[in-house]
Amino acid sequence: MYTEQGHRLSLITMNNPFERIVEPLDAKEPLKKFFNLSKLEDVRYVILEAAVRNCDEFLVKKQDVENILNWKVMQCKNVEVPFKPARVILQDFTGVPAVVDFAAMRDAVKKLGGDPEKINPICPADLVIDHSIQVDFNRRSDSLQKNQDLEFERNKERFEFLKWGSQAFKNMRIIPPGSGIIHQVNLEYLARVVMDQDGYYYPDSVVGTDSHTTMVDGLGVLGWGVGGIEAEAVMLGQPISMVLPEVVGYKLLGNPQPLVTSTDIVLTITKHLRQVGVVGKFVEFFGPGVAQLSIADRATIANMCPEYGATAAYFPVDDISIGYLVQTGRDKEKVLCTKKYLEAVGMLRDFKNSSQDPDFTQVVELDLHTVVPCCSGPKRPQDKVAVSDMKKDFETCLGAKQGFKGFQIAPDRHNTVIKFNFEGCDFELTHGSVVIAAITSCTNTSNPSVMLGAGLLAKKAVGAGLTVKPYIKTSLSPGSGVVTYYLRESGVMSYLSQLGFDVVGYGCMTCIGNSGPLPDSVVEAITQGDLVAVGVLSGNRNFEGRVHPNTRANYLASPPLVIAYAIAGTVRIDFEKEPLGINASGKKVFLKDIWPTRNEIQAVERQFVIPGMFKEVYQKIETVNESWNALNAPSDKLYTWNPKSTYIKSPPFFDGLTLALQTPKTIEDAYVLLNFGDSVTTDHISPAGNIARNSPAARYLTSRGLTPREFNSYGSRRGNDAVMARGTFANIRLVNKFIDKQGPQTVHFPSGETLDVFDAAERYRQAGHPLIVLAGKEYGAGSSRDWAAKGPFLLGVKAVLAESYERIHRSNLVGMGVIPLQYLPGEDAMTLGLTGRERYTIVIPENLKPQMNIQIKLDTGKSFHAIMRFDTDVELTYFHNGGILNYMIRKMAS
């Protein structure tokens, strides 16, 4: 059997050398089979099973299977193995550029004489629209409707384009806006745990164009984030080329204390695993402590896997996982079949039975009883702070040197107070004042225990006479409609609303940076006092400039703590010694007086979180949005590009592409566009938030007749390369060593002028000068953002030289044909005496090999070597083609 692309379906091929281990799951259904890996005497199931099932001696070879079977030896030998996941999942910020690329690839294949409809997903893909909605309205009963109306007004053209894509491409399903957050929808609805496809049972697995795809690992579905470019290749039938990973076993022991939340546990694990060092590794959780965690708790821990740096954070399936499938309304017959398959292949785990513990590269432990309530911040998710230390820690950060834990505020200004008026009343702001408090993000809104905990705390707070100051931007953006359902049915929604936490939308919202504007008087007060104002959110990322440009400090916290800090109005409070507030009767109310226990929360959860809720919400998820249903989309298989559009534009990536390969050339006399330190994130490289009015992107949009109100966000403009190129390195918190202040600017060395980054790059391009970027450790950390590679490519960046890379970003650079170079061990810009003002010649040898050392010559006469981080032969193939998409076009066209 063949696909439309002419690829043999290896799932049912007779050429599979492992056909001998295929057998029926049930003798009564002989056509429903599975690959019984117990006959290979191995338990590393998901990756091994995919290799065995897809083994065709072409894309997946028998030797690949042998390498996985020999994992104990091969894990440290940089061995490349292919992996074909069962599914792909995308959100709209990455989904729009993916559909744009597919549409442009069809055009390119046609120009090269091929069949354009060969560009069609083979691997099933779900695209969840969850990144577009913004908190424009809050603290009012109609906030949800008003925000959704604005979402459609701003994004109608993007939504029409996505609807066209769902009709033009097979195997692509769209989950309309207003449905929830991608990872929560995946957990509660899309995930199968076991696939039943083409007559075979096999483990569900997924890659997604969002780094928090790992959330579904908590249910026992192996998943991780990949670059949008790599995901597009997977959709077209290519396996992921990955280095066989080391697997760190994380043993959980004990029981959590009564006042501890799953958020506290994940922030503790994040800091711990950052210290252990798990970048590029898989983490698998085991031990009796796992049995004390619900699936929602496990999903919270798995969700923040990118923040502790691992590729995946896997919780094997156990009876609690099976119970979750029943609780969330999955089909009972399918659940029974799922359990039967897992038992047959030895994948159903009993965490209390140590004889089932697998072999690991390394084992680390955490006693859950040692976890205390905590937050993380003020600038990174791994910087955990115990709640009892928050006041002292923030005040230390105020005066500390500018950095991840410092704002460098002069001591005589630590107690600056700025008075302002809001809605006719007088208020004061100072350093540490909370101006944003958001219950947001799939990390926590997928977890009934912390959401109901927030609701119960709100109920007690209202009962105690506490309020939230009206200028604080409070919001509640659930990850699915189920959350609203059980908050309402349990009777706590009204209390959340009374404190200002009304439902403002279903989507990422504040967590992705769609926090909307703050009141003008608040912004003026912050600016006047140069105040370090604070955002507190139940999200997973708090990098500088991400949440809001006016909140320099941002703390990740559990939903109950978000409400607590909103009531307090400041993070400069010691909850153990100081009251949250004083009610109208003059009584001091402390946090301990209103904090719900785990037993209280679990009692409410057992009563109100029921299967019927999930069934009712999800059975109509694809049809309930009337605005989406009313959209008209063209039916043509080739997209008709509108030259007037500022949202959707045919990208220039394939201009001039020919069937013949071009030999890679040495990069001669490149200038350094930017010189960075450590931890430059994809938010710094390609921000997703608002477009500043004085930016190159704003000038471009203004020239196209748009007003600032119509700019929307960078994330929403990812279908237009002209905007995104101008938005590259446009983060207002960018720290470039060539400039003595934060901002999206650099030095154009031929003229000596300081310019916006895009304008400098454009001058270099016009003069024919190639560019490189210098960076420190963890370059490209954060979101799996393909525009963080596409943008630099369009600016003329040929290579990046860094001390280390975040895994997904390095992959994205490879996918765009940008060379990721890494300093040799023990070397960096400082030890080599690099200032960034030199010109660099990067010598490209004729016979390239994975991870080979290459020579870099400077115009000063000095030279040194660096590692070319093409880690596999497949990545070198992509580089020779000028990127992965060019490779796919040539493959389809020929």
C-alpha cells in the first residue's frame, strides 16, 4: 500500500524485518494486531516500538532498532536514531507560519515541475487556536465576549487563512478559537494513550510546535516540543532525527504537606533539575511518590520540562492514568482496549513495586514532604523563592547588580512612593507593587486542585471582607471550558469574580504576553518613579519583557498565591508575620486564615469534576464557535496571495530554488550584528507581544496604512515575513554588549552609527556583508519559536557562535540553514579575547561531518576553532540543501 506521495506505508509493509513479532491483541479480533516487543526482551517501549513498527530499511533501518536495543552502551556515543511520532500538534502562532510554508512549498513544487498536492500532511496534525486572544477587558461580566469579539476583529484574515488550510490540506484539523489552551485540550481530549490505526495498536506519541507539548507526558503519552520547521517535515512523513538520549530517573518519595500545591512541587523540581543538568536528556519519574500525584499534578510537572531543560518528562501509565481517561469522558470501550494493550506489552506501571523500576543513566530523588510553598522569579522560572523569603528576596534584588536577580536600584530610592489617581480615587505605587495578577496558562489551569484551591481561597477572602485594589489587572483565562464548568458548579466562580478574577478568555493570554494594556495612570506612575512593578501569574515563563513591558519583575505562583498577592497588592510582604489586609471591621486577616487544605480541595474535586462535564464541552468543540463557523474560506488547493495583506504573505525562503544543490561556501569577512551574554531567549530574538510604536515593524505597518490600534502583536503577524524580519531582536529588554543600555539596537560598524537592529542589518545586506551573532550560554532558551531562526536568516545572519544552545532553537537554526557554532570546551568570547568588533571568516570544509571542528579566522590575524553543531548526517543533508524545507521541496518535486 502506498500514500499519495508514493511512500510505502511501513506500518503494514511486508518488508519489515520485525514482522515476526506481530500478533493479535485479542484472538477474537485477528485483524487488530500489535508488535510484541517482549519477544525482543526490552522495555524501552515508545521509541523502540516506533522504530520497530516503521522499520522499512529506508527511513528506519534495522541497525537503528539494534542501536536502541543496545541503549546502555549507545546512550553516550552520540548515536543518531529516527523517530516517527503518531501525531503532530500546533498552536496558531506557529500554525499560521506552518500553513504559510506549506502553501508556498506547493507553489515552489509547481514551479519545479512537480505535483503541488504532494505537499500534504501524512502524519495527522491538530492545530489549536489559543494564542490570539488578549486581556483588553477585565473586571466586568462581559469581558469574555468583548475580548473574543476583539480577537476576531483583529485576526479574521488569519482565521480565514487557517480555515482554508484545514480544507486544502488533508489530515489537518483545526480546533477553533475560544476552545482552550493547546496542551490542556491535548491532555483532556486529543490524547489517545494508545493509538488504534490501520489495524495496529501502538503507543500514542506526539511532537508539537510549542515547547510545553511535554505536558501530555504526565498522562503517559511521550511528547516534546520541536521547531515549527522540523514539525512541518514530520507532517510530510519524515522521521525526527535525534541523538539517542540519556534517561535520568527522578525518584519521588513521601507525601506533600497539606498546604503545598502542585505548583510548589514543579517549581522545586525545576530548580533541582536545573542544578542537576538535564539539557538534551529524557527525564522519567518513578518511585512510590508518583502514586500520590494526580494526572493533573503530573501534567503540571511535565508541562514545565522546558524550564528545567530536558527534552521530555515522562510519567509511565498506571491505574491513575486509566482512571483519568474515564474521568475525562473518554469512550469506555477504548479505555478497556487501551488497558488491555498496555498490560500485554508491560507498559502499565505500579509505582509502588520497585521491581518494575527501569534502568537509568542517573537517578536523583526528591522527598515530596520537603517541598514548601514557593514562587519563582523575578526574571527566570528556575529561580525558586520560598514564600516565606519573598519579601527579603525582592528587596535584595532591588539593590543587586543588574542581572537575573538584580535591578540595580540605588538604595536611597528603594522606598520611592508615587501617588496617582484611578477612577476618581487616590492610590500609591512603590517598588514591588503588584499591577498584574493573572490566573493563566495550561501549566496550572489544567489542574482542578489548584483552580478549586484558588476558588475556595477567594470564597474565604470575600467572607473575611478582603478586596483587591481596582487598578490591579486581574484576570482568569482557563485552559478549557471544563474549568469554568466545575468552578461554576462548585459555587466558587462568583467569589473569584468579586475579587476581579472574571473569565476573560480561553487561551494563553497573559502567559504568552497578551496581557493587554495597563491603565494610563498606572503606567505614568511606574514611569515617573522608575518603579520595579510586579506581575504575578500562574504561568510557566517570566522572562524579561515577556509578560508586560511595564512589569520588570514577574513571579510564577500557584493560582491561590496569585490571588493572595493581588489582595496584598505587593510582594514586599511576609505572610507569616503581616496580614493580607484589614477588613471593614478593622480585623487583621492573615493568609493562614483563608488558605484551603489539600483535603478540603480534594473533597470538592471529587464531587464536582465529573466525566459528564468533559463530554459536554468536547463533543461540540469544533462547532460551538459561531464566529468561526461563519468565516468564508477559499476552496482552491493553491492559495491566492493578496499583495495588500499585512497578515499573510508568501515568504521569500524558496525564491530562486533549483533542483540542483549549491555547494556550501566559506563565510567571508562577516560582521557581528549582535554580541550577547548568557540566556538570550527566543522572546528576546523574536518577541510575541505588542509592537512598539517606534519600532521598524510599526513604521512598516504605518506605511501600509495601519494605525497603532490595528498593529496587533508580533505573534499574530507571523504569517508575514516583512513584519517578522523587522520584529527580529525587537525586544525592549534586549541586552547587546555593543550598547550601554537595554533596547533593540546595535552598532553599524562601517558607519559607527547606532541603529535599530533591522535597519543595521538592512545596511549590511545592501552592501553585501554577511553577518553572525555572538552569544553565551543557553542561547535560544524558552519557547520553540521558529521565527527566532527564520528572522535572523532573513536579516542575513549566516551563523551563530555560542557557548551552548537550547535544543529546539539549535534545531530551528539547522532547519533554516543557519550554522550553529559552539566554542570548544573551556573557551568563550572572553578567553579568546573576542570583542565582536572583528570581522570573521568561517571556513567551510568540503567534506563535512557531524560535530566537526572548523576554523574561524579574524581580520586581526588571529584564528581559533569551534564545533559546527550539525549533530547528525541528516542535519548535514538539510544544510547542503539550504534548510529542511528546501530539502522537502526538492524531494517532492523530483
